[in-house]
Amino acid sequence: MVPGSRIVRCAARLVPARRREEWRREWEAEAAYAWRLRGDGSRSRLDALRLRVRVLSCVIDALWERKETMTMTGLFNDARFAVRSLLRYPTFTVIAVTTLAPCPSRTPTDWCPCSTWGAKDATSFPCRTASFSCTRSR
Amino acid sequence: MGRWFNLTYPTATVLLAIRAGHRYGFDIMDATGLPDGTVYPILRRLERGGVLEGAWEDEARARSEQRPRRRYYRLTSVGDEALGEVIERFPALHRIFETGTA
């Protein structure tokens, strides 16, 4: 048995399933080749230890694969982008939060959606029913 | 066209090592002298970005040596373009791989 193959098999569990088989084969092949280069007669325990240490880096590779898969997931990526953007532009964050935060009105039914007509870029905004009636009467 | 990856020193080293003929993971580790845990993530990232192309070696050769097939990496046309920038930005590194001296 090639030294380090057990490490590769254990680390392979960290790799996402669709990539796992190929990933494991690649690492096992590299370890087998390196072990073969040592020559049958001249392999020592130290050689085996060295190879195991080298193969240990497959854990980092496996973790990277896992992280990358998570990063590629749309929702995770969107959330990360949103948080970064909000942190980068604090003014925008304050405006966005105050605009989009739930309305503190005790009577939410007083509010109605209003839109502009006629203009090329029609916009919609919340408006108190009373204010709307007042504006309309002008 | 803009580059999608950071052309760091380790990335440049890996690209130059592959160009110098070190095509397998462990060979690249030996040729670059980078920490073992650094090389494979760079290879993965470059492969996903289309800078490198990975392929399995010929089965007959592996069988004749009684070992599993290894995966090797080669530069794509995008990689060749990136290499031009590597040579421009890291001339000393390029000289090391070309002549063995800085």
C-alpha cells in the first residue's frame, strides 16, 4: 500500500461528491508515482514519512474544493456580495435600511401606493392616503 | 480582455514551471519550491479559469509502469497570453526557469 493513500481517502470525504472520484484518483496517482520513484529496494521509513507529509497537503486542496463549491452556489455568492456592498457604502446602507425598514405607522391601512403617470420613467412610492387626497384636490 | 485572476508570485511561478515542462502536480511542487498546500489550489483555480487544461496521461504508459494514470496540466491559449504578462512582470523569475539563474 502506498503511504498516504489513507490520508487521501479520508480527505476525499471533504471534496464535493461530483468531484470526489477524480480528485482521489489524481492524488493517489501522484503518491503512487512518487513512491515508485524511490525504488523498491531503497525505500526507508523516512521516505514513507516524507511522502505522507507531502500527501497531507491534499487536505488543504480538499478544503479549497469544498470552499469553492460553496462560493459557486448562487445564494451564498449573492449574500456575500450584498454584505460587502453594504459595508463598502455605509451611506447607502443607512438610506436603504431607513427606506426599506417596516413602516412604524400604527395604522398601516392609511398608506397607499402612488405612481406617477405621463412621465417616461414612471415611479411608484408609498403615500399616506390623507396626503394623496390633499395633493389630488390641488 | 481583463484578467479574472490575480497574477501573484506563486501563480506566476506555477505558470512558468508548467511552461518549463513540469506538468504533474508533484513535479510542479518540486520545481517551484512553493509550500505543498499552495500549488494544487492554484492549479484548480487556473484550470477553472481556462488558463490551464488538465488531462489524464496515456493509459498504456501508466500500465507499463504498473501505476495509476497521472493527471497533467498544460497551458491553453489563454494561458499563453497570461504567460506574456508573467514574463513582463516577473522577469527575474522567468530567467530562473529559463537559465536556472536569476
